[in-house]
Amino acid sequence: MLAELVSPKKVTPSFVQLIDIAGLIAGASEGKGLGNQFLSNIYAVNAILHVVRCFDDPSVSHVEGNTDPVRDIEIVHREIIAKDREILERIAKKVERGHGQLNHSKTKDVLERTLKTLAEGGMANRLKIGSDQDEVAVLDSWNLLSAKPVLVCCNVDESATTSESEYVSQVRAYAEANRLHAPVVVNARLEAEVMILEDDPKKRHKWFLEYGMKESGLNNVIHEAYKMLGLDVFYTVGESEVRAWSFQKGSSAKECAEHIHTDIARGLIKAEICRYEDYISAHGKSRGSKKTRFESPHYVVRSSVSRIRKFPSPSPRTDGCPQPQSKPSI
């Protein structure tokens, strides 16, 4: 919509990087299947997207012999928990020997609570850390797999695109009971076929509507991933480029400016802000209107439209003092 109003030379959307990794089987923490290779691949991610099969099809084999999405989720969780326990038990031995900062009482407390949670079969993301930043820092320093947020994606067949199947209901109940993010539903086969048959996004949308879907499952995955990670989007608008930028909710204008360029953040004086909805309703001509306002670098950004501009270079000084630097603004 913004690109249609502004007609820029370039359009750059925001994105979520999805890393496709083969499935995890029982015993992976002990080296079975891809084993430690799989587990090491997901250490670098911010969250885990777990795609589980929620349809019956005799022509498509299942490694466990039958369809049971809750069982499949629990297999992955057990292997992740086993790997995390192995890591924490090594850390516990160092704490006992009093190595460096590991003997800190805060570390001991978080370590004991985390090991207890894992021993009971719970994920570390269920641990009640609260707002204690020292405890958060301790848990984050271990980079545990089970501490990462989990989004379950139910892969269904065409019969479950308009009404929820029993398999999806089972996953939804499991997610609620285990304090996981609400699952999303996608028909991978249908979406793959639509992607091959149609390049135009608007025509693709019509296809999905015919199957009773408001939008593609992939879009739902992206929306839910942003929500789960606490992300939002702001836009910078200009004739050269319209660009979407992802940022952590609660970030200040200064922190958001760092995504664009550190120099802009360093010299930020004020941000020219317009709410996305106001900008669209004004057909992109909101600059100078009452709907555009200036905010301080400490302003907490919400999904909005910003303009990048730089202050003109100041006139040369004649009093012998150093020349002040031009400070950019967003």
C-alpha cells in the first residue's frame, strides 16, 4: 500500500528467516538420526517452529508408524530437554568447584530451579524468572534449547482448511496445557501447488479464499512468529525507497534508528512520526499536517511511518571554535 502511494525506486519488505531442518527422532540426544547435528543447528535461532503432521495418508509414511502430533511434539521436547540437562550438569560441576563467577548465589539458584524443571519433563521456557534482570541474564547466558519460545505449526490436508480437525484440537489443547504459543495451521501441499501455478500475490489470495482460507498459512506463521518474539514493524518512506524494519516492541526511536544506521541513532534529535493508518488515509500527504508530529529520541515506537532527513550543514564558525557536526534525524 505504501509503495502504491509513493511509487519509490525500491521496495524492501521486512522478513523472518526460516531455517528448514530435517525432523528429530527419538534418541537424537544420544546421537541417533541426525542427532547432535540437528541440535547444534538450532542453537543459533531465536525460536523453534515445530511442524507436525495432522493428517492421515497411507501413501505418506511416518517414521513412528502412525499420525500422532502430540507424541511427535513430545519426542522433540524430550530430546531437547535431555541435551539441556547434559549441558547444565556440566555447568553444575563447575559451580561446585567454584569456578570464577559460576559460584555466584544467583547462578546457583537459577541452575537448581532449571535442572528441577527439566528433570520433571518441563521446558526451561516454563521457568518463572519474572523481571529479575540478573536471573534473565544467567538463563540467557546458557542459550538453552528448551528456553527458546516454541510455535507449533499443524500441517493439515484440504479437509481441515475450513474446519478444525481432531488432530489440530489435540495440539491446541496440548499447547494450552503446556503454556506454548497458540498453534498455527497450514496446508503445505496446497500452498506449494498455488505457489507453482500463480506468481501474482493477489491472484494467489483468491485461490486461498476459494478454499475457505482468509490468507495463506505461511502468512499466519510469519504473523504469529512476530507476535511470539515481541516484534513489530515501522516503515521509512521516501522517493528512493520504502522499507519495512523489524524492531522489538517497547524500543525507543533512538533504538529503532540503530536498525537504519548507527550514525543516525548517534545524532538523533527528533523523529518525524505518522501512524501507518493516518498516512494511508491521507493518501501519503500527511507531512505538515496535524497527523504528523515530532517526538524525542526516547519516544516508544509503535507501528508507524517515519521519514529520513538530515539537518543542513551549519554555517562555518568564525570564532575559532571546532565546527559542529551535522546531526541526522529520522
